[in-house]
Amino acid sequence: QVQLVESGGGLVQAGGSLRLSCAASGSIFSITTMGWYRQAPEKQRELVAAISTGGTTNYADSVKGRFTISRDNAKNTVYLQMNSLKPEDTAVYYCNVYVKLSLITGKNYWGQGTQVTVSS
């Protein structure tokens, strides 16, 4: 009933920028926490950034100062602005949202993933 569609991934050179988007649609009452995770080959999925309903943000130390997470509640969309990209940022990026389906029901949803590749 709820779908997350990611976009914005691609191939960039080191030092370049990308902006990822993740739009939620379906039977949504509201969306609380929204975040971005990434997973590189042979590595575990890790939290990159998260943003609360009130706008409080958290970032992995490796991206702090380079990435910015934001949200547009009217569009049910979360963004990840990635600047000064490094080869070590190469990974599949997944958005994650906690969707309230009603006043009492909530569920965690994952996007399909989008590839970000940063060349040297």
C-alpha cells in the first residue's frame, strides 16, 4: 500500500555532487523519521543520515559536513544532497521511512536502492 521510489543516483567524478530523492506514495497518514542508508559490496548496510519530524538530523561521521538531508512533507519526499563526493562513497543508497498508516499503526519501508558510483 506504500511505495518508495528513489531517484538521483549515477556516476560522478570525485569532488562532484548528486542529489538523491525518495518519494513515498500510497495510504499514508503521516511520515515520521526518514533516513538514508548505503551498502557497498561485502559490507553491511550503514546509516548515512536521518531526519526527524521536527527536523533534527543525524549524520554518519564519514559524511558530516559533506551531505545534507532534508524533507518536503507536502511531497512526502526526503532528499540527500551529496557534495564533495569521494570514491569511498560508492554504494547502493536506500531510503528508509517510518510511515504512519493510521493513528495507531506504523510501518518501516525501504526504497529499491539507487547506485552511486564515484570515480577517482
